[in-house]
Amino acid sequence: MDTGPLKTLLLSNDPAFWAQLKSLTKSARDFADLFLLSSLRKKAHARNLAGQNPSAKPLRFAILGGYSLYPLHELIEHLSELDGRPLELWQGDYDNYISEIMDDESELYAFAPEVVFILPAERRCTYTGQLTDPRAAQQAEAQRTVDALLDLARQVNAKTGAEVITTNFMLPARHDLGAFRSRSLGSDWSFRKWVNLELGLNAPSYLHICDWEFLANRLGGLAARDERSWFESKQPCSSALLVELAREAAQLVAALKRAPKKVLVLDLDNTLWGGVVADDGLEGIELGDTSPRGEAFKAFQKYIASLKQRGVLLAVCSKNDLARAQEPFQKHPEMVLKLDDLVAFKANWEPKSENIRAMAPELNLGLDSFVFVDDNPAEIEIVRQFVPEVTTILLGPDPSDYVAQLADCRLFEPRSITAEDAERTRQYRSDAQRQALAATVTDMASYLESLSMESIISEFVPVDVPRLSQLINKSNQFNLTTHRRSEAEVSAVMHDPNFIGFSVRLTDRFGDHGLISIVIGEKVGESMQIDTWLMSCRVLKRGVEEEVLNELVRLAQARGCTQLAGVYRPTPKNEMVRDFYGRMGFTLTAESETQREFALPLATFQPMPTKIKIIRRAYEPS
Amino acid sequence: MNQAEVIAKLQAIFDTVFLEPVVLTPAISAKDVPEWDSLTHISLMVAVEKDFGVRFRVGEVENAKNIGEFADLILKRKQEP
């Protein structure tokens, strides 16, 4: 890695340093390189070099465990900061994590962390008896190890409300014990595998597993360890794996507040099949089990279908004649993907950048939730230049690598897969049917009437917390304050008597929209302050907004409030609700660059009529 | 390779790692270089092992008192088959 130009920028105090540092950091795989970049970053801070995220508020991040955490913490800090999320770090003492967590008076708690990263000591994850002990005894000890870790995580979460990340355990990489290794739970190999599995399967929603076993396996067991660095400075693993561990930790921190991408836009020719359908014809394209290349393309389609299963929306964008482009989907027997797997199909001769730009409003999604995949560098470039919000993936020359490229892209990783994710394609497709119906019904009121909408309004309940946090963290457009909350923070709202929090589910005769609106209010004196009001844009202007207001007023009055206070905080994406409170009958009371404040007196409020049948209301017995 | 040649090659590595130029001599040690803290030390050692194609044995780097002794250690490890 050539850091010469970067150093020159630093020595001449040029803010262009940061962009170059970011790009070098993204590609650095070597420990020494990444380390050097991190020390240059610190030197830039020491010189007060301008230009790096002046507004980003640091996240309070504690790291503790059974190893020396230096320089691991340094790498995590570097990666997270250059990803736009600076950290304020607290570092535990070497192997002091158990008492740091148990002791209410410890510095850990004085630090008040938002995220706590624990690396439990590997040497405590071992069976202390004989290899030949009864399996029940070995299993009981493994279970105690798991329970102890879960209990540490629970204590941290209960005392701080922080999200907790814990590593699991690397497996041994030496031949020791031979084939007996897998015949006894008493071997480190089997014991740790069992502990890792149970830990992951039983982790509560605030606990995130940093899968060290996986990372070591991916890198290679022998390359993962370095005994010398353990003896010399109590390092947790080899420097090569330390880089991967730091990247994973930074990724987990980012995933706490950043939503995965939602739409995968696919090219057709030489992406979903080999060859050019318009030239080679339906029979001429390579797809399916009759040739190795055809098999590779079919495998890629199968992988894409599995992404759809997880809730990723699929779309096509191809330079093609529409009828020719659709023909394989309708007639080719080896096609895995069908037309009804797709939420948008653009096959024409317009630039792909414009086609993708047009998809966003049709699907009511921001362009930054799109990922575009193509084998043609020119098409990738035009999208990069003209719709830079879209993430692009240029497929390599060999279709047998396509699956790996997508599987390693880290853009579609669910935090927790909810049943609603799998339903999403169906929801978006029935939106299209609904729009067709709207065209046939003349007035809006009778259209809404014909939808037979039913709604359930529920106070926050534990089972909804993952979905609530997911929506709170990804909803951008209809979101008055864009106040993000982790699962732990949503739970905190649920248990605080000064707060009300409710969600709205909507069904109509075309299907279930699922959980589509969330409101959080805080009672301050006689005023109910609306902290969060967000809604899925798919159900705009169906009466949900009005029903939410009706419910808010009802709950506020039940708590002795005399007014609702709402605030709009502008972001690059929520312009659509700038005047929302005004439209709902609120009065503008104050306005500045950063917010617009509104109030609504409750004494004269009349519930707003809608066409939605409310099946259940919040905080009422069902 | 002799000690002077090793130090010349080390100079190139140090120039990469340190922002302020340091002129290496056999007598210079970590305490003479403000930027040479335990953090840059780890980075330096990883780079040295990679560039010279050597692997130090446990604990021996910290026994080297200055650059001259460190260069001798590199030579010793390089002479191993």
C-alpha cells in the first residue's frame, strides 16, 4: 500500500486527506496497513485537520474481555469513525471483564456505554473433567458456560440499557486428539462448538454475536492463531484475524442503526443467463443443468430467489425490448425467477440510471435502498455517476463467482428475520393491484370503502420489539423526527410510565400490510410530546394518519393531557411531512432551521372519520 | 547482508510508518523517537517480519536495546535455513 500521497496531504493540512484515508481503509486487508492508516488518522486529529464528520456525535463504546484489547480497540475505532460513526471508547483491563460487569460501582457503568463489546476468555471455555466422563456431565458444564455468558450479557444490558455484542469461541486448529476429537464433548473442539451453537440460538434480542468461530474458519484455523503474540502481549488471535474481528465488530455496530438494503436491481443478459436473448434467442441462452456455465447462472438465480425469501425486493433493469426480455421468464423451463418474483421490470433503451431513478417513487423507497448488479462496467459507471445513492456491484468475469460476490457484499444482512420480511414482495405486488382498482373507482371515498380495511392498534409489546426497532431505524420519508432507537431503547420506552408507544397494523382485502405505523409520546406536564411518528409510505392517504391522531388524542386525554405537541425535524428525506402537522389541524408555534414546532389543543378536538375499522385499541384488553 | 544494509532497509520501513522523518543509527532506540510508542511498535514489527521474511522467537525483540542490536537479530534470524 502506498501511503506517500496520503502523508503529503496530511503534511500540507489538506482536507482531501479524509476521502483518501477512507478509500484506502476500505481496501486495506493487511494488519500493518490498517494500523498505519489508523495512526495517520490520529495524527490528523492531533493536527486538527478539518473535514472529518464535524457533526457526528460519538457513540459510547465499551470493550472488555479476557485478552489485551489493545490494539483491537484502535482498529475498531478507526473503521467505525471512517464509516461515519466515531466512537468514544472505554477499554476494560486485561481479563477483568467479569468483575467489571458484576460490580455496580465499576468504571464501565460510570462510562454509561451505548454498546458493550465483550470478548470472553477462551481458556474459560473448556471442559475441566476427563474426556471419558459421561456426556451428561460434559453437557452440563457446557450449559453452565453458556448460561454464565448469557448472564453477563443480561447484567450489562439491565444495568446500562446498552446493546451487547459478544464474541463466541475459535475452535482448535491442531490435530490433537485425532478422530476422538468429535466423539467427546470433553474435547475443546466439540465443547466450544456446542457452546457457540447454544449461545447463538439462545441470545436475546439485545445480544449480538460476533461470530469469531466463523471468522477464524473463513480465514483458516492455522492462520487465525498466533501463540507468540499471546505470550508476548496477550493478543486474542493472529494479526490477520484481528483485522477481520475489528471489521466484524464495526459492521455489527453499524448494523445496530443502519438498515439493510431493500431492492436488488438485476441486469439480464450475462447476469441472469449467459448470452444475449435478443441475439441468441430463447433456445440459445445458457441457463440450466445442460452446461457448466448454464448451471452457474441457474445457481445465481437460486441464490437471488433465496434473497427474495428473506424479504429483499427484486427488480429488473435491462437494455432490451420488453417482450424479448420477458420471454425467458415466461417460457424458459430452467428459469428460477418468474415475473411475479419481481416488483419492477424495466426493459427499454433509456439509460439504466434513469430507469432506476424512476423505480424509487413507484416503490415508495429511497434510492439509497437500491443495489444494482450488472456484468457491464459501462452500465455500472453510468449508475454510479448519475444516481450515486445507489450501491453498485460489478460482476466479475466468471459466473461461477457471482453467488460469492453477492453473498459477501454485506448489504442484505437481516438483523432478525421477521415473518413480515418474507411477505414483503406480496405486499408490494398487491399495491400494484390496488392502484389498478383505484383507476376503476371514481371517487376516493368509495375506493377506500371498497378496500375493507381493518386495523389493530397495539401498545408496544415484547414480541414486536425487533420489528419496531427495524422500522424505527429504516423509515425515512414519513418520519417526523427520524429519532432512531435500538431494540434496547424501544424496550426502555415500553417500560417507562411517562411514555406511550403504539403501533398500527393494517389489512385490506388484498392482503396484510403488517406493522405500518409507530408513535411514541412522552407526557410532560399536561402536554403529550410526540417524540416519534412514522408510517410506511405504502399506506399514505388511506386514513391511517387520521386514525393515529384519533388514538393519540384518546391516549393523551386518558392521561390527563390538554394538548398534543408535535415537532418536525427536517432531514434530506422527510420533506413530504414538512407540513403534515399543519394538515392535521395543528398550529405552528415556533420555527427554526432545525425544527418546526406545532401544538393541538385537545378540548375542541373531534375524532376524524375514516374508512378503517379499528379491531383493537392500544392499552386496552383484547 | 551486513548490519549497515539491514539498517538501510529498516530506514525504508520506518519512513513508511513514521510521519516525521527519523534517521536511523545503530545507537538509536525507541525512547529517542517520540512517535515510536507501543502502538507503532506492533505495526513496525509486523512490517519488519514481512519485509525481511523472518520470524522472531518469543520475547527476543524486547531484548534488543537499540537499532544496532535489532539489526543483528534480524541478521541472525535471516541466516537460519
